[in-house]
Amino acid sequence: MHVEVRHLDKHFGQFHAVQDVSFSIAKGHLIGLLGPSGGGKTSILRMLAGLETPGSGEIIFHGKTVNHLPPQEREIGFVFQNYALFKHMTVFDNIAFGLKVKKIRKEAMRDRVRELVELTGLSGFEHRYPHQLSGGQRQRVAFARALAPEPQLLLLDEPFAAIDAKIRQELRTWLRELIERVGITSIFVTHDQDEAIEVADEIMIINGGRLEQKGTPWDIYKQPSTPFVASFIGESTIIEEIGQLKGFDHHGITASARALIRPEYIEIGPAHEFRLLSATETGTVKHMHFRGSQWMVEVEVGTNRLITYRSLEKDTLEVGQDVQVLVHRAYLFNDDESWIAENALKADPLSVFI
């Protein structure tokens, strides 16, 4: 299903939950609605589902405006974060529920449920009740039930929020593979950046009821279009006076310019690791955090404290050690826009990935 939203707007009393949001989604794509709590993500999802009525704007499925259609006539499947399974029904009956409502023939219904049980890895659990299942299994039942009537659009409201971290990681991969096999247009709400980046074809960043940016995870990370997106995506450090750092006192950058610097844009180490010391700052290691595959290092440079990574293959730094710090690039921003500034003194290729 191709989805298009035009100038969607919604108030809840005096609260402006969704403000003039427009976007389109290609058929078969998996879209992540990402943003802070209370930003408007779930309100957008519920309006798409027909569970909330827009104050203004159009919701268009396959070229047809559906604002006036009730949920059951929109050809959607909805997965809630709390599963919303019927406790008194078995796995089989939960999955079959929508088919019974549509009065599908019993033989066709059994075939469809068996197909989904196999697809979602629930074989052998058909006669169990929800309380006899793990959290991950209950969520798989919820997915199967939503897919049973063969909807054209699948909507997921923080589908992994109630599941522990290890199972959540496994279900991310499973969901990505499931959506690819089924080929259904899907939209899921999350506040987990890793989840959105790992699962979604495209991400829409929602903040304060507005759509800040829409694009692939890579494009949003590499080219944030607003100050909020730059600061929201990934780990980063805000520098209040970027013009005080070497290589960033050019092209109209003033000493008071604000900037955001991502960890991978910073290189850190003893002086002998650098060929271009004229572009580096001297800093002091304040904290070392082991992250499994690498160290996360907090380093103090003047009045600024920066966060960066260091490979386990390199010599381990010590807290209190003086090191050289090379900032390769930064995102400068004001109230209206953000842009990238490169270190003007840097002549060599980056020795870390960017």
C-alpha cells in the first residue's frame, strides 16, 4: 500500500499534538517513527489507523482519502506494545480472531493460521494460552494476529517495549526478515534509536508534533537537517565555542559558535600516533568506559569535555593521561539550521571511519 499524508494536524484540548505533518511512504517500505516521548508519534499512528480523528489534513491510502473510514475498513493490522491478546483464547484462536470476524470459511481459516504459525516460529504452541508463553512468543502471536486478515498496511506501536533487552534484539532481526518476506508496508513507533536504525528502511524524526526529517538511517545520521536531529541522533557532545578549537576559526565561524561533535569525528591518542600535530589539541583523559568492542573515552580539552572511541587494538589510555585530540569535523548550528564544518588544518585522510 502506498501511503500519503498531507498537512495532518491534531489538537487534544489546548495541546497541539501533531502540527502540519506531511509525508509519503512507498509500497513495501518499513518506516520508523522516532522521537522523544510526547512528540506526536503515537498520535500520528492512531490517526492512520482510524483510532483518532485528524483536526485537519488528509490521510490517503492507494490514492483514496480514508479520513472518513472506520478502522475495520482501512485494511490495516495493528500491533500494540502490550500485546492485547485475549487471555481466554489459545494461540490458534487469537490468530484466527480477525478471520472469524470476517467470516472466513473454516478450512481457509485453518490454512491461514497454520501458515502464520509456521511463518512466526510458533509451531507447537497453537494450543497454549498467553500466560503459558514468553514475552517474545506473545509478541509473535500479536504479529500473526495482525497479519491474519492480510492487511495492506501494518502499524506497530512500540512493539518491543515490553520485552527484555536480549529478546528485543532477536525480535528486531526477526521483524525485519518477516516484513521482507511478507512485503507489507509497515510503520512502527519507537523511541529507541538503535531499533529504528537497525530495522527501518527510512526514519521519520518526530519532535513537538512536527516532522523534523525523513530519510534513510544513514542519511539522517550523516546529514541532519535541523539542530534537533543533529543532537538527537547518536552520541555527541555540544560545544558552545567551537571557534576556540584549532582549525575551526575560519569561514565566518566565530569563537562563540555552537557545534555538535560526534565521537567518530574525534581522533585521540599519544603524540606519536599523529602526523599532523599542528591540527591537534592537548587534552586530558577523564574517564574510560569499556564498550565490549572498543573504549569510549571522555577527554577534557580546555573548558570542553569531548566523547570519542578508541580501538582495543591500540594502546590503552589511562585516566589522567595527557593526549592529543584531533577534531575532524563538526556540525555547526543556530536556531534554524545546521551545517558541516571541516577542520581547515587537517591535511591527511581520516584514520578513523567517518
